[in-house]
Amino acid sequence: MLLLLVFGEHLSRNALLPALAPRIDGTSNSITVRAFHLLQRIDEKLCRSLGCLDRVVSDFAAWKITSAALSPENAREGLKNAANQSLLQVEIQNRLAIPVLAPNLEISLTDAEESEIKAMQFTPQEWLSKAWQESHPDFLKKGISSGEIFQLELPISLPPNAAGYRVRVLYP
């Protein structure tokens, strides 16, 4: 029976591990976190002996946008600047206890009535810093480590009637 359970875990590991992975941001029970780490150690031993096909998961729930702020690039120029260049500062974290594929970021600009007037998408290659990408050349295959936090500054051009914005993650 135990042997069947072990092989079942090994065969369904790419679906099972992401489903059982706890959040590392303090919202998961400590017993759950310890049990998951034990499961990961068992899984690693099984992979060493039986071989594994590792696929990185894409999970919306893994990403937590901890802050987002939109401000003019040059505060003194303010509305005088015809291009209305602004800087969107975003802090985003992989809060899942396993590596996760980097998502696209979507910025939706809205008018005063909350109607969307412009949407922009940034691929991981656009929003991740060049230095980080160079130090993690295989991030598109291996994903972004558990707990990794990014602080981004994305320059965007605002339409004159922009009154609000939304930031979200998405997988194409």
C-alpha cells in the first residue's frame, strides 16, 4: 500500500506539488509548511532514484502584488509635460513555496468613470531587470524562486483623461 502511494505521488507530482504548496508569506499553518517540506524531500529522493520530468507551474495565486504606485517621472514638470510620462512602481512576490513561472504584468488605465481607456502588457523580459535576467539565464524554464520579491519601475505614458489604474498578473 505504501509503495503504491509513493509511486502515485511520483506520477502525479507535477500536479500534486503545486496544489499542496503552502504560502510562505505567513498565511499558512506552520504544520502544513513542515509537512510540505517533508514531502519535497521525499520527492527529491524519488526523483534522484526514478528520474523526474520537472515542469514549472504557472499559478496566479502564487503572485502577490504588495504595492503599486503611479507618479510623474519629473514631479516639478507635472501636467506641463505634453507626453505625460509617469513611473509605475510595483512590488511583486512569489509567495508559493515552489518556483513559479514569471507572469506577464497588465496595467489597465481607467478614466473617472472606471472605464478602461488603455491596457499595457509587460512580458517577464520587459519587467524583470536585465541584471536579474543575466544572473538567472534559465528563468523561463526554471521559474522564479519561492519568496523572491521584485521592486519594479515601469515608465508609462498616460493619456490625458487617465484617472486610475489596475495592476494584475496574467499568463498568456
